[in-house]
Amino acid sequence: MGDDSTVGIILAGGRGERAKPITLQSADYIRSKALIPFAGRPLIEWIVESCRDQGIRCFYVVAQGAENRSQIKLVLGHGERYGVEIDYSRARFDQYNVGSGAATLHNLEQWNLTGSALVMPVDSLFDYSLDDLRATHEATDAVVTVAAVPRTPEEIAGKYGVMRTTRDGLVSGFLEKPRLGRIHEEFASTGLPWASSTLPTNAGMYLIDCARLRLAARTPELIRLAQQRLDWGHDLLPWLVGHDQPVAVEPIARLGDLGSIGDYLGTLGEALNGLYPYMNRALGAPLSEKPRYWIHETSLRTKDSVSGTTLAQKIAEGSVVLGPGVRIGRHAEIGTGVHLRYTDIGDGVDVAEGVRLDRTVIGDGAVIGPHAHISDSYVGPMVQVQSDRRAPVRLEQHTAVGDGAHLWPGTRLSGVSVYPRLRVPALSGVPAGTQLTSSDDVLQWI
């Protein structure tokens, strides 16, 4: 590709270990991170549409393995539904995808790209301006321009790497997860073009000059590194800066990580709160602005099996209370006395009377029994939460329940992951961080 248009490169080959069980369809079958459900769509659809809205019409997907590749292709095809063109990395090059940097460099050669490309991961949402990235890229004559998230020293300390930058916006070095004292020592009087209270951290999105990056990749040292393990943040960027290749930074408005259960739920809450403009456009006008919520018309017309009244009637009479940040998909059945807040409910879901959901995701076809209380949790597709008034189910603190699992009445879980298809009796007292991966795991807590 030899024109001046920017193409998109989506790095979609990761296994999504941190996001289990969201990335599991069964205990031994991994769903591509690209297909994680998010606000009614596979995540990769949001990524493609956000880029298309900023003018990118040609995409290249770096996949890994037969399952990952076929799952993504079933959703995206070759881009026909989205008005774009999509190509995929060749399977015979999968062995060279040893890290995000190596995967990028090897596939730049495969696709013979020579213009500019926006490289992005598949497990994050970005609120960014491609025009701003391009302007900085051209003004600094950079080989790579890093999309950067401004963060305070307190946010950075011990958690994020921070970039040292010169007055003209070029990266001069990196600090990997520095302590707060070190940050203050390094940046006490830099006078950098960032707000005085924030510093640039790497968002994982890069605007690259394909031709110059390919040229750099032909040096013997980088060839050797790309055959071993070469990540963008830890390896490739420091190598480029250390070899006097210009790397620029440009701040973006927001980064939403989806790599873990907690990050996924936090980012979903931000999205349903209207903090990602392109998602606002794609979701359409909310049914209500204050509080802000979306409900598909088929769900508004659906009567619950106990009271025989529609959701629209229950909202009007106040027997269903909707807080901000709620999305309800198609043909959901919602009972009386239900309270919802910052919650995403998929298609065909049954929510019985007296249920309270807060900062929670309920997957397609799930059944939530009476008087369940679920907060800060993920409940996957086709899950059965068999709660009742006398023995309500309670889930909280980043509990995640995988596809098709069954929870018996009285189950209480906090910070626990339940793998797909498991049947979980009335457990309580399971330590946070526990992963119930098999029936044997369940038995030891009975």
C-alpha cells in the first residue's frame, strides 16, 4: 500500500488470560479477546467503527492460531458490513508473533505497508483524535507517535510506566513503574508541555511511519530481538529511543482497559455514562437523559410472567427503578421491584422480581432469580442464578460467572471467578481471588 492514507493495524492475537472467565466459552475453549461482549457488540466492532469514524478505511488484523483467526473473521468478514476493507495476517507467520512489537514488524513486511498506520490492541477502548496524532507525528518527523494518557504522579506510582519527554515533545527515556519519590525527583522542574500535575503514560496505541520502521527493523540487533521476544512498550520503544529514532507523544482524552474483570466493569461504566463520544453515536439517543439509559423497544413491550405488565408500564408507575448508565437489549423480561444502575443487560435476559443490579453485566439469555443482589460483577451468557426470597444470591467485588454456569439459592461470592458450565451450590466464605475451574474446586468449599 503506497498512498498517504492511514491504515489500521489491530493486534488481536492475545489469549486474554487476565479476563477469564469472560474469554472462556468452556473451561478449555478460549474466546478471542476481540469477541468479548461489550455493550451489546463484540469489542472488535467498536474498535473498527471508532477508527472508521475518523477516516480509516483499510484494516489489517494480526491474529494467532486457527480459533482466534476464525472467530474474528466470522464477526468482521472482510469488512463489508462496516464499509471498510479488512485483511488478516497469514497463518504461516504466527510463529513470529513473539510479542506485540515483533508481530507488528513481521506483518508490516508481509503486507508491504509504506505509509502511516495506527497500531492498536484489541483489549482497550480509546477516546482520541487521529488528526491530533497525525499533526504531532508530522511536526516532530517521528517514526512512532505514542498515544499517551496524562496521569498524576499518585496514579502512576508503582503501577504505570512513565515517559520522559523533551520540550519539543519527543521521548528521551522511560521509567518503569517508579515510586512516588522517584517521580518527584525526576520531574520536579521539567517545564514540559503537559499539565503541571500530570505526566505521559503509554496508552498502547501508536501512529507509525511504516517505511522508516521497516528500515529500522532490518538492523541485525532488532532482527535478533524480534526472533525472541519483542513487546512495544518494554522493548521496541526503548530500542528506538536508544538508537536516536524520533519517538513523539501526543495526549489522548481517555483510555479504557478491558484486560481484567475490574477494568472491564470500570470501562463499561464510563461508556454507559457517555464518556466515549463514538459509542454515544453508535448507541443512538438514549430513551432517557436523566437518568441516562437505553432500552430496546422489544424489551419495553415485554410483559413479565408474574405481574403481566410491560417494562414500559413498570417504569411509568415506578415499580422498576432505573439509575444512570443502564442498557437493556432485545426481548429482556424485567420483573417488578427491580433496581438497575450502571448495568448492561443482554438480549433475552430474564430478571425476576426484587433483583438489584449495580455496576454489573448480564450476558445474553441469562436468568436472574428473585431478589438476587449483584454488584461489581460479570454474569455470562446463559447463566442461571437460582435465587429466591428466602435464600437470595449475592455476588460482589468483581465476581465473574462464566457462560452457562448455575448458581444455587443462597450462593454468596465476593471476588470469585466461576468457570463456564459449573454448578455451584450454596457456597459462602470462598476467599476473594479464588478461581473455581472444575467441580473438584467447588467440592472443596462445600
